[in-house]
Amino acid sequence: MSNVFRWIGSIAVSIALMLSVMAFSVSPAEASVFHFSGTRPGNLGVQGGRFANCPSTPNCVNSQSKEPGVQIAPLTILGDNPIAQIKTAVLAQPGSAIISETDTYLYAEFTSSLMGFVDDVEFYVNSADKTVEVRSASRLGESDLGVNRQRIEAIRSMM
């Protein structure tokens, strides 16, 4: 009987070793059990000083929207280089990756560690209003359980 326990223990140790090697050698999206990344939207970016509207699903916030539940306050510009400050705050968040950046715009993707869901997050420096407009939207699903709003508020608290 003790040989059986040793055999089961060896298998358990082997599986644990494989999982820990995988955890350190792949990105959060690759390590997730499921991959619900969706396709990068074609409406990202700033057109005429504005982001795209949020979809009708309750999984997006946009500082340029007046819709209840969607509207979120823009960030306040502090210092001479708000994009650098935002980039630091974004990279401090789990699952973040900077996709594109200019002097006035930053686009990042956030990938959830468990299911591999991706959120698209945009920041636009509105020099005229001395604010940073924000838009954060889930690619897939109906509800985000408030994750996009919480993320922007976490970034705001780091500024």
C-alpha cells in the first residue's frame, strides 16, 4: 500500500512542478485555463477629440459619455507629462500591456488571469480642459461586474 501512496505522491509533485514552470514561462493570457480574448475592436482611438461610444452592454465606462452607469469622471492632469504618469499606473495593474502610446494618447489591454478576458483601455489628454479622458470596455460578455470602473478608479488613486 505504501508504494501506491509514493506513486500518487510522485505524480502530484510532477504535476505541481509542471504547473509552476508553466506559470513562470507564459503570459497571463496563455496561462489561463480558457481564452476569451475576443478580437481587438476597430473603433479604438480618438476621432475629432472623442472616443467611440460604449456598447449597450453594461461593461464599459467613458468619461465623455453622459449616460448614467457609463459616465465616469476624467482624470485630472498633474504635471507636465500625464501620459508617463498614466503609463506607470497602468503597468502597476495586474494583466496590463501597453499597446500604443503617443504624447496625448495611451492604449492598453488588460487580460484577466483566470479566464483570459481582455478589456481595452484608452486615455486621451484633453489639453483644452486640462483633463485626461478615459474609456475602458470589455471585449466580450454582458457584464463586467464593475471591473472597468474599479480599474479606472485604481489608476486615478495612483495619480
